[in-house]
Amino acid sequence: MVREKRHENLLHLVEKLYDTVNVTLDTNCICAVRRIAKINPKSDRPRNILLTLQTERQRDILLSAVKRYNKTNHPNHLNSTCLGIEGEYRAIYVNEHLSSTTKKLYAEARKFAKDNSYKYVWVKYERVYMRKNDNESASLIRDFSNFEKLKVK
């Protein structure tokens, strides 16, 4: 979570992010950087930052670099102090931007996983996956009806 500031330079923040996770940034690959509307306008949380890149490959490079950074810097995951942001220490999350349908499906999958002892739930390429444990294969969740099928297993 990155606190909002008046006249903030989001491109500069993205440059710091790339530098921190040790990825070379070609500013020509950035289509847009902006804050997006909150789901709950009354929330005190700052609006999310949406970075739009030209290709999926560029997105995947950034996502894997952040994941690698968080693994190698455990327990000091990506946070506001890593990016030189003044103020309170805050964790920073970098995720794929999801459609509203996928967000709802992902939220339901996390709830289902908690209630039914599933160990893993994740999203990749706008698709929701679940895995019961390390020994089972992943299940692709295409829609809400898939949860009924998983209950039968």
C-alpha cells in the first residue's frame, strides 16, 4: 500500500520499484501509470496504482522479479522503505490486475479453500487455480459451479 500524495510522481515510483527488484526498465514499454477508483469509496486505504505495460511478457518479468525479491529478502518483503517512501512502514503488493468477474471468483475460491482445507489458491493469466495439497494437481476454476464439483472430490 502506497499512501497517496498530492502531485505524486507515479512514474518515479515505478522506476524505484524496477530498480529495487533489479529489473531493467525501458520507459517506452510503459503505456500508463495511474491510480484507480476504490471498490469502497469510504475506505481509508489509498487507491491502488495500475501500471499498464505494452506486453504480457513485460508484465510477467516484473511479477517474477517481485516474487524472487520477496523470496530472497524474507521476512523483509517489498515495502515502502525499500522504495524510499517516507513515513510508516507498509507492505507493497504487486499483482496482476483482474477483471471484476475474476476478482469475485478469486475471493470465492479463497473462502472455499479456507472452508475445505485447500492449501493453495492463486491467479495466473486471469485464471483462478486451487490445489488441495502438494501431492495433488491444480484445479482450474472456470466459474462458480466448479466449487460444487470440488466438494464431491
